[in-house]
Amino acid sequence: MTRSASPPRKKIPVAVLGATGAVGQTFVRLLANHPWFELAELAASERSAGKSYGDAARWLEGDRPDARILGRAVIACDPAAVKSPIVFSALDSSAAGDAEVAFAKAGKLVLSNAKNHRMDPDVPLVIPEINGDHLGLLEEQRRKRGWKGGIVTNANCSATVAAMALAPLHQAFGLKQVFLTTMQALSGAGYPGVPSLDIIGNVIPYIADEEPKLERELGKLLGALRGNEIAEDDFVVSSHTNRVPVEHGHTICATIGFKKRVTPEQAIKVLRSWKGYGGAQNLPSAPAEPLIVRDEPDRPQPRRDVNEGGGMSVTVGRVRRDPILDIRLVAMGHNTVRGAAGGSVMNAELLVSSGAVNLA
Amino acid sequence: MTRSASPPRKKIPVAVLGATGAVGQTFVRLLANHPWFELAELAASERSAGKSYGDAARWLEGDRPDARILGRAVIACDPAAVKSPIVFSALDSSAAGDAEVAFAKAGKLVLSNAKNHRMDPDVPLVIPEINGDHLGLLEEQRRKRGWKGGIVTNANCSATVAAMALAPLHQAFGLKQVFLTTMQALSGAGYPGVPSLDIIGNVIPYIADEEPKLERELGKLLGALRGNEIAEDDFVVSSHTNRVPVEHGHTICATIGFKKRVTPEQAIKVLRSWKGYGGAQNLPSAPAEPLIVRDEPDRPQPRRDVNEGGGMSVTVGRVRRDPILDIRLVAMGHNTVRGAAGGSVMNAELLVSSGAVNLA
Amino acid sequence: MTRSASPPRKKIPVAVLGATGAVGQTFVRLLANHPWFELAELAASERSAGKSYGDAARWLEGDRPDARILGRAVIACDPAAVKSPIVFSALDSSAAGDAEVAFAKAGKLVLSNAKNHRMDPDVPLVIPEINGDHLGLLEEQRRKRGWKGGIVTNANCSATVAAMALAPLHQAFGLKQVFLTTMQALSGAGYPGVPSLDIIGNVIPYIADEEPKLERELGKLLGALRGNEIAEDDFVVSSHTNRVPVEHGHTICATIGFKKRVTPEQAIKVLRSWKGYGGAQNLPSAPAEPLIVRDEPDRPQPRRDVNEGGGMSVTVGRVRRDPILDIRLVAMGHNTVRGAAGGSVMNAELLVSSGAVNLA
Amino acid sequence: MTRSASPPRKKIPVAVLGATGAVGQTFVRLLANHPWFELAELAASERSAGKSYGDAARWLEGDRPDARILGRAVIACDPAAVKSPIVFSALDSSAAGDAEVAFAKAGKLVLSNAKNHRMDPDVPLVIPEINGDHLGLLEEQRRKRGWKGGIVTNANCSATVAAMALAPLHQAFGLKQVFLTTMQALSGAGYPGVPSLDIIGNVIPYIADEEPKLERELGKLLGALRGNEIAEDDFVVSSHTNRVPVEHGHTICATIGFKKRVTPEQAIKVLRSWKGYGGAQNLPSAPAEPLIVRDEPDRPQPRRDVNEGGGMSVTVGRVRRDPILDIRLVAMGHNTVRGAAGGSVMNAELLVSSGAVNLA
């Protein structure tokens, strides 16, 4: 794979699969005026196909798309109906597994937000600044599966926030043990998602299937590309995942032990100076600072910090000594932007920028 | 100290210091119809003294005291003005340190909710079911300080909830390492406390001075009375403390390593069968079950479980294996009842029941 | 219909239809230890029938029923399967219309919380203190329809709260124009009800079909039984209905014009002294004060006042002069107790107490 | 006063008085990159003077000012210390009365957000699109008081939102009776403002002194400049004001009677086509649409619509027939932008644009 910072000569048409749901809407918002991509097709379930997007989608946030997008006809979520070479999948995991394979077979580059293929050994699980080079797996995937297209996934939303804080530290010092407790936003559960009677003035100390995803994906995200596979390092992650009455932004308390003694000052220095994978730095969705380190004792806070870097920065604070392991810190990031749609869009930018996409 | 399960022959008059504040109001509610105590005196700052209680206190919850209490004149918070032999201190820590000493010198038994004297070596820091025998320190305190009265403290609210879940396990298996992440209710900050603009739809990952209290008090609470002092065991506690938009109920995610391997099944069995210190079991404020273990994957929840046992039960759930240490669990309890006023009232009951109080 | 204050000689077996839903659960809670009724049967949809109640119902509030109730088998919602002479219907309006008729035909007295039959001319729409005498319609209903059983309905939850504040004033002064703006709790929408992403930190200025119900039912509730029908008076009601992020308790701002000039002082005097329909006063569910009038400028408040009188009292405050009409006031009451299940239970008590129920 | 659409030839230096508070912070945010104004001076209380702005202000929202502003020294709120010819007053009403007079005497044009001088007969109370011509009062004010400067005020936040919806209708049809019920956001109470324990999961049906302001200011806002005074029309306003757990955005339910019959269709047509006062249309803070009329049954909603037009648009919905008067509608707007700081900034733009400001 050769690398080039240059944008595509002309805008590349893209489709969003599952465009009417919560994550689909975030894709639409992020792609509506994208400098490299032309939001050409909005695909959704049979029930929505044929309707205008404005009629099919109950728009969940304040910043509505313009009339041009609201008026566009929704098409079926079918490889035969979709012409764009790049498709973003906001499909629910119940549908995503087979559908994404069908699109990849049909020659599409599928940028998926679903969990289904994340842990497949030949599918890149990518956060550009952390492991952009894992896109190299795509060649193996195409070769092995005989596909012209391919599947690239982003990580689980809480795994993404945690990985952004952990990656610089792992690269510098080597993680050994990580204890995570999350306080996750409502938008992470989609729409209609969490009933208000369950969460108003309450905390739910459980999110189905979240802890295994969080614990498992971090190993692959922070692993190294060795030939045709990802070699995972031997650190261990333990987690508690909780739902809290916050709209957007997952907050994670992390307690971290390294392979050698690390002080808070050393950790802060590494976090502040981290730029991440070079190929990711000038992409349209790349924030000025992928990691923001705050000094105030009471930050990050989801409502106040979630939109830093357009929702693509992760904010870290309270980096301090731990009485058992090495350090403790708190990380917070936007779960539907950095941790979902925005992450996939940035993955697509990296793919295009790296020349991996051959768009005849 | 001799022990007796018998109630006092007649109701003992008691006073509440700081009766107009949030914790003071909870004391008033719990003492208004107490079978052993007569709520005889309501003391507060100079500013309130002389007013009726109804005028001086902005009542924060729905269950208002009756006219008899609302109409009573507030007295000054001065040992000379207070006649009751037992005083409950809901004073703020800025005032509690000196005031409680003055009352103890004047022969009063001070049941304190303030942090000031909790870690004094000769002051009992007591949760009846856990370490009711620590009241034995009171003799040493009186002897050493030459007091006729004395000070008995309850623990910090989050330390109380954590201790209730940890004590049975420590007694059975021996704690080695404990990682705690709390999600604490607004009422823990008193009134006016947390501004709504800071916490609505938000999480604040910081509570001033809370983590040291939580980490330190657990050692004393779970220590053993050896002669005239508390011998602390050698486990280590690490914590993150967070404020969440919940009215009452601190939720704590705990990850626990023991001196030997312990399975979730072993832990659940111990938690379910725990009754705690014998002298605490038939006190008026003792709940039928001090610890409730729930099987559902999504419990405990503060809004739904906080009033179990009249706010005196702590609910535990999600007891499960940990990939790094031994087990993980979630504990939740009422921070202003079990973790504050209710805890002090039960301490007073234990004192009376144990015969430690000589009421001439 | 003869009247008697005497309780039934032995407990009357009752059934709850739709026992697993949100309102059904409130019925179960209120009937679990009722002095006159024996909660004998729990009926629900085919999907739940045969399961234990504990397995079929996801219990929504903290105060779980005891093991005896949780372990009982749910039966089908079928007149042939239900033996109790009194059935409480918590059925959804999509099912209630036909089902309630079937039960009434089969000889059951149906106490319904559904909207379907409320405005049928021969169906009593009853709030005991306001129009308990409307139960007299039941004779006409049975005669006309040839039923041995019958249907008695309670009112819409917001209509109930409004009616409790308006009835004494209407009786004393005669309503002419009423402008209502409601701020309604989440529990009014049932479960799962309002998605949290729609309501957290938000207000929704619309509740489907609520304004017509509120405006229409008040006329029947405050009308007079004349022979075999309800004669409605000629006042007019205009409303705005809003959903707010509150768990329980509908708050209603009312601006009221009467047939003659009325001062706030006159209105307060009437509201404070109102006792309502005599037959309702000593029923088990009757609160000591059906209407509580508060003097503080900032009451009633749902979170603080909703449980007054066990959720059966309505609290009124801010009674003040209006610059256009006569007076303004704020009323607040518990929407799932007084405004739903509790209202139906009290209707049943009134039926039994009045001797209208012939229970062979 | 002559009118000119032309911007100033060079940026005009401006000061913010009370820059560290909640409204002051909003002024700073809106002025930080203003095309016509240079945010030159930040003034606050003696306690803050001399500190850097970043140290003196606890920044309440996510979008922090840049380092240039955070690093600037706060100056005293004293006419002798302030050089800018235009000052924006975010002072609390306890300080604003005298301070604003002092600044006006010293030759400053004071754009005030405080209530103190709003109803002074010679002080313009201005919302540019509604009554921009009321700035004409300034000449009378200067003449009468012998000032070189002057005071121009914006309206109370809820009065502003109501006025935006009512003005077009009043201009077209003539208001007769208006019933308003507000549901107001927390930011309207400033910081620390409403304690979270008062408002979480709750509604407070009272805001001190708000109803008189709302009822009174509408008369002046919708009045006509006749010579040297404002002639108020004879409609009457009645209101209920409530606090709800919403961050930003006041929602108002309005029921409206006109001097002649008006249908919802007529009202919608007028609202949709309204552009307002010509001089206001091309100002930098003027939104593309001052009024947005939504067709969905459940809009406007504060969390979703509050930032329309950068917080300067007011959104109206649910325009429908009323059974007593003519129409009902719901209006919602941003209370700290359109209803406070943004309104004042736009007033200053109108002053500058109109040539009323002589800046030697």
C-alpha cells in the first residue's frame, strides 16, 4: 500500500446503509458537506425504500439535513441497487453480518460500524491515529475471500474512547493490567433505545454484551500488524459498563498498570505529545488534537467536552498516581461521532488517502 | 461493656445539631417517631436560633414533619443550651470539629456524621453490623481525654456502601486489592450542593476530598479492635469517585482481589448468608436484610433499590468473575440514610442497647 | 342504590387484566394488601399466560410484590378463565374496548382505566369525591345492554388532576372558561413509553390524543346525574399538554373564569374546606385530605408532593388573581395512582360500599 | 436618526461588564469573533479585577474562548477604567441600576441585559425585528437626562420568546387577550442558579418576579413609538411561569384572542412570511429566519431546536384552533442567546448600523 496525502481528484460517491437510524443519521450529518465524498445514496429497510428520506427518518437531533437530502428517495439496502463504490454501514448487528459480506462481494468497500466482523482475523479494526497501518489486512482479506471489495470496521464506542487514551501509553510503556469503569451515554443504545422510565434519575449498571466487546477489541486495536495478521500483546482488561442519563459522550475511569513503573508526569507528557499514525494526521475528519489533556480536577465532562474537535477529539483528565498500580485517569469521547460514524468516515478517508481504493 | 438487647425503660431525649440542613432534616425524619428516642431539641446556627423549625428549615423532601416538630423553636448549637444526653451531629465539617469536642466534654454522647474525628485513633468509626464492637474504643477515649461524654462517628457515605459489600467478603476470604468506581447521588453534596447547570445531562468525574476518605476509612472500618486500638489489615484500596444526576443512592463498581482464589459462587454464598455483628441485629433501625443480593443482570439501580429496608439495606448485584483479580460486583445504598443519618441513629441504638450509655 | 359505609363481610376476590404492564403493576401494588379485596387472579396476554408473574412482568418500581404474588401463574385475559366478580382493567386501549365488554357480559364488574368506554353515555366516569353518585348510571347500563356485570371507568390522568382542583370551585361558583397547560410525567406514557433520547433535558409540547380527552372528560366528570344520563354544564376547556422529564406526577397550570366574579381568597376557602361526595369519605383508599392547599409560592412540585395521601391527594398551590379571568392556580397529582390504578380501586370500594355489587 | 446598512469602517472596541458570570460568558462567546466589534475589555467585580479572565471565570459551557481572551486581565467595572464607547452589561440587577447610569453619564452606550431600566419611559426596550424603531427614544433620553451616552435594554428572556411569536400576529390582527404558560430552562437562572436537588426529575411552578416582567414588558415591546414615548396597546397578558430541567431554551404555550376572528391558517401565513423591521434584516447577528414555523405535531422542542439560527431564531409550532379564543401555539427560543446576550449584541449592531452611534 503506498501512501499519499493528496485528496481524490473528484468527489467519490458514497452510500449509507441503514441511513434512517440513529447512527445512520450521524453518518448523513457528517457526510452532507464532506470535501472528498459525495453523499449519493441513502439505503434503508424495505419499509423505508421509496419514501423520501425526510419522511422515512425521524430526525433525532437539531441540525436537520438540508432540503436536498431530506427530499431524496431512500433506496433498498441491496448491492444491486447501490452504485457508490464506498458504503458506510450503520446497519444493526442483526442485519449487518450478511449484508456487509454481500456488499463486499459485490465490489464495495464497506466501512462498518457493526460488531459482526470486527474480530474476524482478516478484517481491519481501525482507529486511524492508533493503528491506521492495520488497513494492510485488506489485501489479505480480498485475497483469501476472493473479493473485489472489502470490509473495514471501526471499534465499539467505549473501546474507541478507551483506546485513544491507552494507545499512547501502551506505545510508550507497555500496558500490563487495565481496569475500566464506563459511564455511557444514551445515544450509544440507538433509538428508541433506553426507555426514559429506566434511566431518568437513575444509573443502570449493565449494558448487554458491552463488557466482552470492550475487553476484547482493545487487544486487537493495540496489536501489531505482523504479515497478514494482528499480533495481540499480552495485557489484560477488566471492565464495568454502566448507562447514565447523558445524551452523548462516554466517560471512562481507567486504572492502569504498566510493564514498568510509570509516573503520572511521564504519562501526561506522553499523552500531550502524542500525534498518532502519520497517515492519519491531515485527513478531513482528523481533529487538530486527537487527545486533549485537561488540568482542571473535574474534567473531562461529557456535556461540556463532548464536541471538542467536532466530536473527534478524546479528552483526558485526572491523570494521577494509583495506590495499587501505576496511574489513574478519566477519558471521555463522543460515542456516535468518534466512536461510531465519525470513526468510519475517517477510516474511509484514510483508505482513500492511502491509495488503497481503486475506483475505476 | 456489657450487652443487652433490651430497649431503654423510657424514651431517651435526643438533640440534632445542624437540624436545618439536608442531613439534619434526614435525622429529624428518622427520629420523629423513634421507639427509643424522643426528638427533644433542634439546634442550629445563630441565624436560625429562635425561629420555629418550619421557618428556619427549607424542607427538601416530600414527607414533611408534623406540626408539632415544625412549630418547635430552634435552639443555639451550644452545650449549655442542650439538655439531651445524646446529640446527633449533622454539622458541616467546618463547624463540627470543635463543636463536637465541646459537647463531648460537656458530657454528651455525640453521634457524628462529620468527617473531622473519624480517623482519630480513639474515636469509634462504626457501622453496627460490621464493627459494632469498635464501640469499645469509647472507654479509652473517655479515659484518655477525661471526658464524661464521647464521640462516635459513622463513615463517609460511599465508604459505608462499599464496606457493607466488602465486610462479609473480607471476613471470609481476606481482601488484598480493591478497585472502586463510584457514581454518587446529588444528595451526598448537601443543599444547595451541586448546581443544576453542572450536572443535568452530565457526569462530573470528581468529588473534592472523596477518594482519600473512601480509601482510608475502609481500613479502619474493616480493622479489628485490639485492646485500645484498631489494627488495620494490609489490603489496599484505589478509587475513582464521580457525581451523577441521581437524587439518592451511591452506586459502586468494585473489582476485588483476595488473599486466596475466590469464585463468584463462593462470594455470593457468603454475601447472602451474612448477618453481621450479633449486637446489631435487633435494633430498631436494623433492616431485615442488611445486604440484599440480586440475581438480575441489571441491578442494583439507585432509583429502584435505594429504599430497600427503609434505606438501611445495601443491595449488591452482578457478582461475577474478574479476568485480572477474583470477582467484580456492584453495590448500592442510600447515602443519606444508611450512609449518614440512619447510620448514626443505628449507632446510637447500639450504644444504648449495649449498656454503654449511662443516663443518670 | 342504597348506601352503606360497612365493609364487605369477607374479602372479595378480584382480578387484574393486563397485570404485567405499568398500570397493571400499580394495581398489583395497591391491591396486594387491600383490606376489602383479595388479589386472586393476574391476567395478561397469551404470551405471558402460564408464566409466573415474576417472570412475566419486568417490575418497574422499587417496591416489589412479595414472593406469594411473584410466584403466582398468570392466566389468560378471558372471561371464561377469570372467576373473580370484580376485575380491574389495565388493558391497553387497543385491547380494552372489546375485552371489557366481554367481561361485563359475562357478569363481571369491570373497573376500567382505559379510554374506550369513558364517554359512552351509560358508562359512569367516576372520581369518587367528585361524582360518586354517577355510579347510578350502572343500573341503566345493565338494563339497556342486558348485562349482569357492568363497566365503570376512571378518568384520563390529567383530567383527574384537573377535576380534583376544579370540582369544588365549579360546585361553589360555576365554571365558565378554563385554560389548562399540563406538564405530564413519563409514567403516564406507560412502558417502554417515551424514549430517553426524546425527553432527557427536553420538553415535548405534545401528547397524542391527550388534549381532546382532557377537554371532553371534564364536562362529563363535573356534570350532574339527571335520571339516566349525565347533564353536562356549559363551561369550555382549552388545553396545552406537554411531556416533561419527571417520573410521576402531572402538574397543571390552570387559569379560570367563573360565571360570577371570584377572588383568590374565596377560592382558597372553598378548596380548603372541600370534602367531596359523602359516600367517598371513609373508603380504604380515601386520603385524609383529597385536596391539599399549600401556601408556599413554589408548590406543588411533582417530585416532592406526588406521594401525599399515598398518591391519592391532589395538591394545589399558587391560587392567585388573574388579570384577564378570575383566578390562576397550579394543581398536581399522582398520575398512576390517583389518575389511574388508585382511582379505579377507589371506584370499586365505592361500588362495594354503596351496595351496588351483588356478590352471590 | 438616519439609517444605513453599512458596517463601521473599522471595528469598534467594546467592553463586557460582569464578564465572568453566566450571561457575561455568553457575551464573550458571541463577541469573540464579531465582524464589527472588537472585544477589548472584560470588566467584573473588585474580586476578579486584576486576575486573568481564565482564572476569574469558571467557564460553564464547552466552547472555551481562545488563549488570547483567557489570558486577558479583568478590569474593574468602573467608567473611569473602561475606554470602549460601547459596553454590554451582564450585571446582576442588584448592581446594574446604578452602574449603568454611571456608564451612560460617562458617555458610554450601554446595552443592558438587566431588568432595572427596561420600563423607564425614555429607555428603549428593543428586539430589533419587532421594534427597532424604538431606538428613537435614545435622543429623548439623552436630551432629558443630559447624557452623552445612553441605555438601551433587551427584554426579559421569556418576554423575548413570546414577543417574537406575538409581534407578527399583533401587527396583522391586533392582540386582545394572551394566556402564556412557560417552561423555562435552567440557564435562565444564572450560575450557580437552581440547585440540582430542587429540579432533577421535578418541575418548579414558580420563578420569582418573572410573571410581572413577562406580562408588563410585552406591552412596551409591542407598543408604538409616538413622538418621545411608547404608546402601549390595550391587550392583556396573563401568565404562569415554570422552571423545568432543561439546559437552554424557554418553551411557551400561548393561547391567543384577537380583536377579530383569526384562523390558524391565517396565523401561520403571517408567521411564515414575517420579516420584521427592515433595519434589522442584514445585521451580523440576524438569523436567516427570525421565526421558524414547524409543521410536525411535536415541535418546537428546546433540546432539538434551541440552536436554530445560531440561537437567534425562535421556533413556533402547533398553531391550532382554540375552543375559547382564536388560536393556540407553542414558541421556543434560546434564553441566553436571543433572550439575553445575543439580543443585546444585535441591538448594538442596529444602533451602529442606524448611525445613532457617534464614535469620535
